[in-house]
Amino acid sequence: MVILALVLFANNKKKNNDLAGTELARVMNIYDAGNYFEAIEGKAGTKLIGLKQIVDKYGSTENGEISKIYIANAYTYLGKLDEGYKFYQDYSGSNKIFKATALAGQASYQAYKKNSDKAADLYKKAAFVSDENVLNPEYLFQAGLNYISEGKNSEAKELFAKIKKDYPT
């Protein structure tokens, strides 16, 4: 009985992840065009549901988690930083690039709120999530700038030296 329940649960989770992926693919054209409000809310009278509904229905799936990053970005682009921050914090998917994005989004919010020490720590953490992330030098640079704002010049100097050594171009 337990094995059957586990199999059914796994199949349902995969089905929901696939549905979330389909819905996310539908909304990405609108998101990529910069229509962030419509990307968040969807399009009434059509099959296009927005990121908000994808997160509500499928937020526990991997594609639902990815949707959290896109909705956080969309809210941020619309100037609704507090809303965006909530979704960055809520990300718990397994994709390392999106994990780094979530941390950098939180860092950006903390920098905006003048919490430079928290921002620096979050940017630094984002830079070390994945070696393959092309934004790592930017995250390190932002961490260094925020450390300077806090008067932590030695921490900043270490990060700038790492940028110079590891990312010479």
C-alpha cells in the first residue's frame, strides 16, 4: 500500500511539473517582451495563466520553483521590490543558476534597503553557488562594493583580488 502511494505521488508530481513547464513556456513570450504585469496576472479570456497562478498551483514542482524567479524578476522590473523579494526568498528549487539568481535578487533588495552587510554576504554566497555561472564576477564585485559601504575594506580587497585572479578578462 505504501509503495503504491509513493508511486502515485511521484507520478502526480511529475505530471504537475510537466504542466507547470507547459504553462511557463506559454507565458515566457510575454515576459520576454517586457509585459511584466500580464506575465504575472495572465491574460483574461485565454488559456494563458500568469506566473502568479503557476506558482500557486505548481509552486512545489521544479518548474513552479523556476516560475518564482521569473515572477520575482517581473515584480522587481515593475518597481514592486517587496513583492519580488518575497519570491526570491521563497525559491527552493534545485537549479544552481536560479538559486544564485534568488540570492542575488535578495542581495539587490538588501542593498536598496541600505543593508549593505547583508547584501554583501548574499552576493558573495550567490557567487559561490555554481562555478559555471557567468555572473559570478559581477556578484563578487557587488559584494565588494557593499563591503566597502560597510567599511569592511579588507573583505572587499579579497574579493577584488579574486576577481582579478579568477576572471582576468
